Amino acid sequence: MSATRGLEGVVATTSSVSSIIDGVLTYHGFNIDDLAHYASFEEVVFLLWNGRLPKEQELKQLTEELASYAEVPQGVIEQMKMYPLDKIHPMAALRTAISILGLYDTEADDLSEAANRRKALKLQAQVQTVVTAFSRIREGKEPVAPRKDLSFAANFLYMLKGEEPDEISVNAFNKALVLHADHELNASTFTARVCVATLSDIYSGVTAAIGALKGPLHGGANERVMAMLMEIGEVNNVEPYIMNALSNKVKIMGFGHRVYKDGDPRAKHLKEMSKQLTTITGEPKWYEMSVKINEIVTSEKGLLPNVDFYSASVYHSLGIKHDLFTPIFAISRMSGWIAHILEQYSNNRLIRPRAEYVGPEKQEYIPISQR
Ligand SMILES: CC(=O)SCCNC(=O)CCNC(=O)[C@H](O)C(C)(C)COP(=O)(O)OP(=O)(O)OC[C@H]1O[C@@H](n2cnc3c(N)ncnc32)[C@H](O)[C@@H]1OP(=O)(O)O
Ligand SMILES: O=C([O-])CC(=O)C(=O)O
């Protein structure tokens, strides 16, 4: 028995939710490039959960169901107000609030298909209400209630800022949600599947997944990309900063990937969006700095940008606080986690691999008084 570090290359399950084959990402066989161009996030949610694109009536029904579940119980809001607001990261707040949502759901432990479907809708609808409510509460403002007439993407920006967003922002945010929705057996999705494979409930599965997404080697990288851009400050500082970091073996956030060695197919869409949005906001430097970092890291290390790199300047241009970048990832990835959780339940077996033991053997127990 010998271990593979980080389970690299290990095929741990079958799945029909999404695939990465020869560097091409598909959701249920639909190329991410087509979905990024044409699909609404709601359509992608339907696709991930049902394995096919919705007909008009089905999309309308899903949109209405998401809207009807979007308000969170008042108790969840009241508890958020009691969090140590000035000390906590929104990902920690989200992890806790999603777990608390489970306390308010009388069906939490009902694993029937019908109850799981309702919980899926509630979680997908409520995750962005929680993120935006937390963001406002910590600023001393009241949360803004979701609106039934707005799309999922528009509702996020509306609840965050309290005013109706413009079309360019909504389209950009929708595309970002589509691009982040699922990604085969990434660390947070694997975490969710391991959790529910014990026949634990959906709330436990997605709470565990949020914990895994939070780390800087996974979803937490996008916030750190923006921190790096802010620290560098301007294009002329890019080269000395990056060369110094690389020579000190500091990892450049937003580069490299366990699976993609020839580039992440989502990055080009975000790069284009970054160019467009930073031009509109009159702050092209964030795009220009990103491109320069990209050139240096690729030529020096052969590393290419992943989904987290250009998304940083995209979200910044949408006027979103930097520590909300990873919660936004969670809002989108909720759809993928749920699809994988439902797939896991439908063909479940406990996930329990082995460890190769490398510790000492045949130790003699010595009473504490003689140690
Ligand atoms: C949505 C997502 O989760 S996408 C990933 C988001 N995470 C990041 O952007 C964080 C930065 N990137 C990384 O840490 C890595 O590339 C990962 C975690 C994404 C993939 O990691 P792995 O497949 O385990 O590669 P690993 O970390 O072993 O790196 C292999 C080599 O490339 C180097 N390397 C990998 N990524 C980077 C990077 N971003 N900057 C500098 N060097 C890097 C490593 O230092 C290592 O070098 P060595 O062999 O000389 O020690
Ligand atoms: O697949 C991974 O390892 C990480 C990733 O890009 C994602 O979750 O979107």
C-alpha cells in the first residue's frame, strides 16, 4: 500500500455532473465556453441538478421557486447581528450561518428526494441573502430583502448595495456565477461528498464544503489576488515585486492548478471581463497589472492563471468588498455542491480510503511515573 500525495491523479468516484477532459470543462457535456456566452445562472443550476437544459416553463418555475425561498429566517439575521462583527471573515460568518439555517429547517434530516429538492432550492436561494445581509449588518445597515422580479445575479447586487444594478454589471456577475458553478472533484466538492456519504444531511455537506473552499489554495485565492494587486499598487512595481516573490519561493495567488497544466478554460473569459470592466470604471491599471503579472509568472515558472486570478479585478470593478470574493465563489459553487451531493445520495457508498502507516511500530507502553 503506498500513498499518493494530495490524491493527485486518483479517480475517486464516477460523476456525470461535470468533466475536465483534455483541458476542456463541461457541465453535463455542455462546453463552459458556450454556457459562459449564452446561459443564465438559473439555467446552469437547472442543468447541474437535472442533467439537461430547462424548457422555458421549467426555467420560469425554477426562477420563481428560488425567488420564493430567498428570504432567510429572521433568527438567522438576529444571530448574525450577534457575531463578533469586527473580527470575523465573511467566509467564517457564511459557514456558521449556513449551518444555522439547518437548525431552522424541520426537514434537515429527511433524506427523501422531495425534501432534498426543497432543501437544495432553499440553500441556493438563501446563500446570497446570507452573504449580502452579513455584509450590510457589519456596516451597521439593515439587510435588503430579496426581490422576486430580479434575476439571481441582479438580486445579489441589489441586496448588497440596496439599489438596482445596471445591465453591464448584472451580465458580468451572471457570467462569473456560470463560470464558478461546478468543477469536477475539486477539494470542496470532494469534502461535501465525503460528508454526505455517511448519510449525513445536505446542510452538513455544504457547511463542510464552505470550510474547504475558504482556504487560500482553493477559493480563498481570489481575495488574496486582489490583496497582491493592492500591495503592488502600479504597473511599474509589478516586475520587481513578482521577481522577488518568485525568488523567495512565495506562491503567486491565482496561478497553477492541480488538473489544468495547459491553462484554465475559465480564465480567458474573466480576463476579457476584467479588461472591459476596468475600462468602464476608469481603472485600467488593475487589468494592466494583472496582464503583466501573468506574463512574468508564465515566462518565469510556466504557470498559467486559474479561475481566481482575473476574477479579482472583475469583482473589484463591480464595487464588491474584497473579503466577499470567496463568499461569491460559494454562492455559485453551492449549485455544484448540491448537484454532487444529490448524485452521491443516489448511488451512495461510504467514502473511506486508507492511510499508509509511516509511524513507529511495536512501541512498549511505559507507565506515566516511569517516563
Ligand atoms: C478555484 C481554485 O481552487 S483554483 C486554485 C486556487 N489557488 C491558488 O491560486 C493558490 C496558488 N496555487 C497553488 O498553490 C497551486 O498551484 C495549487 C494548490 C492550485 C495546485 O497545487 P499542486 O498541484 O499541489 O501543485 P504544488 O503546490 O505541488 O506545486 C508544484 C510546484 O509548482 C510551484 N507552484 C505551484 N503553484 C504556484 C504558484 N501559484 N506560484 C508559484 N509557484 C507555484 C510549487 O511551488 C511547486 O514547486 P516545487 O516543485 O519547486 O516545490
Ligand atoms: O478543481 C480544482 O481543484 C479547483 C478549481 O479550479 C475549482 O474548484 O474551480
